Amino acid sequence: MCDLMEGKEIFKISDIEDLKDTESIYFSSWPDFMLDLSRFSKLKHLRINNKMYKNLEFQTQLEILNLSPLKNNKEKIDGLTNLKELYIFDCDYNHLNFLANMKYLKHFEIHYFPKLTDISALE
């Protein structure tokens, strides 16, 4: 997982996927690396600030999700029904229908939803 080179530890970003039992990940921008979220089975808290991830729908045990960006045809979050907190920054959805099955959600924040026209899910 890490090599010693001139007294410094060198990590490969792909080693993050070996931490499959971790409960919390903050993943920011990393060139040329796609984070496969299906490799993590115990995540409770996930923060992603880039577009280089896939398989978010496998994280049904998540309790806190902080996501930027969320693009309409990229990932689906409506199956993440255990969420207690949801923060979304930069989304191209025109609705909030993904909230319908999130029965445990206590805190919800959205920032920059330029296409949002339907907020009926908040009723």
C-alpha cells in the first residue's frame, strides 16, 4: 500500500479501495482516478467534491452524504433511504423527487440547483 522513498511514505490513490471497511470518506479532486463506491460496505459518512466516482447507489447504509456535483444522468440517490443528512451542491435536477423515500432525513441543504422548478416533494 505504501512505499518508502527517501524517508517519505508514498501512497497510491488506488489504495483507498483497500479500505473497504472504513465508515467515513472525504474524496476530493484526484486526476485520472475513478472511485468505485461499490467497494465499500460500511460507509456511514461520504463527502465527494468531484465527478470521478461511480456506484453511489450501492451505499444504501449511508447516513450522511455531502455531494458536489450531482448530475441527472450520472448517479441516482433515491435509493439511499437511510440518509439522516443530505447536502447537495451543484445539481442539474429540475425536481426533488429523490427525497420521497428518505424517511430518516433530518437535515437537507441544496446549493445551486439552476434547473429546479418542482419542489412539491417538500410538501
